Amino acid sequence: MQSAEYWQSLFEGWPASFPTQGIIVTVHNESIPFVNFMISEGMVVLERDRPDSSNARKVILGYESIAALKITETFDLVRFQELGFRSTQR
């Protein structure tokens, strides 16, 4: 599976109870803060709460352009199980 497919799977499986804000870091090292998102086949649209330097509040980004996702909410690591992560501890 390619990286883009993993990102698409993560966003498609995003639980309703999990916060929808964070920061996307692109493969070009651009940080895009967002407060909400919508998905489609091959792309995600990110909504900002403030416009960027171009006065844009929405960004449509291909999953292949995502390098990292930063979660800005503070909560226990165990909450990431909602996104499909699991502990290596037995």
C-alpha cells in the first residue's frame, strides 16, 4: 500500500468523536492548520479558521502530498485507538 492510500484510509475512517482539527505537513514542508475537513477519492479539503497569506480558507490537497498529521488537541495517547492505532505493549 502506498502512503497516499494510508492517508486516505485514515481520513475515511475518522471517527465522529475524534477532534477534526490539526496541522497537515506536506511533502514540501508546508504546514496547513485546519479546523475541519471533507474527503473524496484521492483528495481531502481542509478548512482553516483564518485565511492564509493568499486570503484562502480552504485547501484541496491530494493524499500523496501529505507527509505528516499533527493533532493539536491534548488527550491521552490511547484515544488514537479510535483511528486504528494499537499499542505494542501486551
